[in-house]
Amino acid sequence: MQAQVAAGEHNLVNTNIGGYIQSGNFSVDAGLLSNHSTGVQQRGIKGYFHNTSASVGLNYKINEFWNISARSTYDNRDFAAQNFYTTFASDTATETVSSWWHQLRVGFQKNKSRLSLDAGYKTLDDEYLFNSASIANENTSRLFQSLLLFQQQLSSNTSLNTGVNYQHKVIASNDRGNHSLNIAAPFISLSQKLGTYFSLLPSVRVEFIGDNNPEVLPQLNASFHISNWQLRASGGRTIRDADFTERYNNYNKPIIRSGSVGNPWLVPEVSWSYEAGFDWFYQNSLRVSSTFSSAFTPGL
């Protein structure tokens, strides 16, 4: 375990403490990182920040097949946010963001089979004050996400990966309103080696996002590896869904004098992306690579 505290001419104080202990099949690690400064003078306020993060993790090997681990993290950030989001002279903003992040993982491995379940729950409270005469934007968000993954080595040349990802998002805000969203995404991929040099990795994922139509996301990766050379190519369909800010920013306010307004009816952006390239290896000390990539967005 070590600790370090430093102070300088800008009144910066830094603390970094960490430790790890293990006994048999059980281990614990913990850490703390903290940075504080009163900051330099800005327009009407000082550019201060008070940031602290702390975490603790546990790991236990139940037997030769099963393993369980957990981690909790706390993060608090209080800082001057002047002109972070606007260019107005009246912007003397401050912001406080506080969050908790909890993770749990259960894993099983036997022979050529692997099964794992990862789950995480995050809470976040965000208070943004534009200036001393304004009303603070207060946002509370919650996120639960999980990943169930099964991996099976079918043969020396073939392996299968399949599973499902689930997310539940919630926001309560005096600016954006109160909303929730469920996302489920089953997926499957196959890794196939054809002969000595050629490999294929086809995969498909289906995204169920709220009330939107299901989005099918196929992808294909291929590589050819011979001697010191590797040729590779990939292509597939990707999407990006709008977040709560893009959908509901300022949407809950009766009067809007400036700033963007969200659109609740946004649908996911879609694009097809392609990539091709090569790698050249010289022993274990040098690699030369080149890649060409392109993306096509329907309708643009």
C-alpha cells in the first residue's frame, strides 16, 4: 500500500492509495485516487475541481471450475464548468457528478466449454448550474446491464460464441423528463479455420431497442496469414441509437431561450462499414500495418 500527497503553486493536492491481499483462493484489492484544486481565477468564479474515486474488488475461486468476483466503485466530481457547453459571457457554470458502479461476474470453465455471466449496475446524479441566477438542471440516471456468454471449442479448427446482452436505462430529470428504455441483443459468432492459412469469422447480432423495429447486424471478418504476412478484411452493418440527451434535451421545459431541443422520435443511425489491410511482422520486434476503411450510410 502506498500514499502520495503533493501540493504546488496552483494549490493542487493529489492522493493515491492502493493495496492488494490474497489468502488461498480469496483475494481483495482496493484503491483511492483524489485530486483537488481551488483553481485559477475565471470570469466570476475560480476554475476549481474536487475529484475523488475509490474502489474495492473481491475475487474467489470456488473450485477448479467455478469463479466469482465483484467490484464496487464510487466516483465524485465537483468542478467549474464555465463555457463547457456554451460560449455565453453569462456562463459561470458549476457541475457536480456523483456515481456508484457495482459489478458481479460468475464464470465456469471445464474442458472445452466456458460459461460466464457479467452484471453491472450504475447510478449517477448530475447537477448542472448555469449561473447563480438560474435553476440547476438535476438528472438522476440508472443503468443495469448484463452479458451472458457461452463459448464452445467444437474442434481444433472451429469455435462457437453465443449469448445475449441486456440493458435497462432509466432517467429522472427536471430538464429531460422521466424515461426508461430496455435493450436486448442476442448474438452468435463462429470462428472457422480453413486449411493452414485462411480464417473466417461470421457473426450476427439482433438489437431490440424499446419499441423500435428489430435491427439485424451481420458482420464478416476474414484473414489470410502466411509467413510474415497477414491480409485481413471485414465488413458489416452497424447502428448507433440516440441517447436521452439527444431525445429529450430541453424537451421538458415550457420556455427555451437557447440551446438545442431533443427529438423523442429519433431512430437508430445505420451504416455499412468495410475495412481491408495487411500486417507485416519482423520477428517479435517490429510490425508494419496499413488499413483502408470506408463507411456508407443509407439515405445520405
